[in-house]
Amino acid sequence: MAKKQVDGEGLNIPNRIKALPVKSPGPVVAAVIVVLLAAMLIQGLVTNPRLDWPTVWKYLFNENVLEGIGYTLILTVLSMVVAIILSVILAIMRKSINPVLRGVSWFFIWFFRGTPVYTQLVFWGLFSVLIPKISLGVPFTDISFWSIDSSVVITAFNAAWIGLALNEAAYLSEIVRAGLEAVDPGQTEAAQALGMSRTLIMRRIILPQAMRIIIPPTGNETIGMLKTTSLVLAVPFTLELQFATNAIANRIYKPIPLLIVACIWYLLITSILMVIQSRLEKHFGKGFDARPVGSRGKQPPLPGKTEGEPKDNVDKLNDATFSGLTA
């Protein structure tokens, strides 16, 4: 086994002091306490007969539960895709030079952030009652070019994902706006100097750099959306996971085991989403960490450097070789 390298090893330093770290019992005591508490918690979960683990395992893969998981995932993915598209549009409108676009974007965000999502879902469930027909025509006249019954278009499923998507778009738009404003304005000026259009600058220059800031909170919002789908009962939409487990619990008069079933599935799906979020953060974070380039990055540390520090001179970290004509 290779000997661990120490700062300044091999240098002739007179009267070298080999200092030892001060021993502190605090971390050890804290670790013991945490382990004991965790063991007590696990024992309570395993041995408590009121949790009824046999019933949990019996209904964990129930067909109604699995169907509820499918609808929960569909609602989550569909709502987030629509919300992300709307949020980018709203964020760009907020930065527009057109005051009408800025005003519409501000009103949308103000309204959907200022009212509870449960209340919004209730209104979407009553949409066909409030607006029996959806039509296109001349405002303030009886002239109509096209119309359709609202109940045909705004079904319970459609009302559920539309309500979730519009509410989420208001929050994501602020996340996207923060990410766009975090990009150095010099990037836009340089792209304009090259003759690029505003749309091309946004698509090729700004958004790719802003994704590093947008992805982490968007991942958190996606996990939050997964759990918010349990509120679509307000529409009412009764095929998602939470309602499926509640229906079984009401039938067998055992609410606690079925709540545990729902918790297990939510935790499993959330764990998968966290892994995906971590991979996306790593992908869009490429190129933002300062590190040596070329063959010099593979050399051992310079004298006085540790393994965790740059393995080269700081002023020569990211040398680039330019070939061709320069002005």
C-alpha cells in the first residue's frame, strides 16, 4: 500500500514539528447516541403490532395500488412537462421589452402563486359548471366560429393535470428567471456581436448555462409535484395512489397499514427521482469546476500541496492554445 503523502514531505525543514490532532470525544458520543436512537426507532417499527406489517405486505402490490402508482406518475410527468414549457415562456415574457407581455406574465404568476393549489383544483373540477361551452368568436357579440361542450374537453383527468401544471408553472417561472439572470450579461453581448438573434442567443447561449442553476430547484419541485398529486381528489380524480390506498383502507377498516403502503411507494419513487436529479446536476455542471487540464493534471501534487488542492500552479490551471490568425 502506498504511503500517504504529507505536506512538505521530502523537504529539508529544520526542527519539523510532528503535531497530532487533539482528541475530541464529542463526535464519538454523538455517534453512539444517534445509533442508539436509530436502533430504538427500528425496534419500535418492527415490533409494534398496530402497524400490522402482514397487511402492508399483502396490499403492497395490490392491482389497485399499482394502477394508482401509474396514474400518479402520469400526472407528475405530464404536469411537470407542461409546467416547464410554460415557465420558460413566462420567464422570457418577464424579461421582454414589451410591457403587455411583462404584465401578463406578472399577473399569471401573482394569481397562481397567491391561491392554494387545492382551491384551484376545485375550480377546475367545476369548470364545466362555470363555463358550459368553450367557443371562439367575436367578443361581446353572438358571433361564434367554433364551440364545444366543456365536459367533453375538461374531463376529471384533464382538469387534474391542467390545474397542477398551471400552478407549478408560476413557481418554476421564477426559478427559470433566476437562472437566466444569473448568466453573465457579457455572454449576451458577445453573442450579439457575432450577429446571433435573440431567440438563438436564448436557446444556444443563455439556457444551457442557466440549467446548472435551474436543475436543482426544479428537481425539488418535481418531487413536490409527485406528492401534490394526492390533492387531485378535489377535482375529483379518484385513480391516483393516495385515493387507491384510502379506498382499500375504508373497505377493510385498516387505515394505518395502507398509509404505510402509500409511504413506501412514495419514498421509492422519490428516491429514484433524487438519483435522476443528481445525474442531471452532474451533467449540466460540467465545465464549471476549476481543474487542471492536459497531462499536467495527472502529475503528483507540487511540494506543499495536498491531494485535495490543484495539482499545478494556480495561474496555469486552464491554459488554452489558440491557433490561427488573431486580431
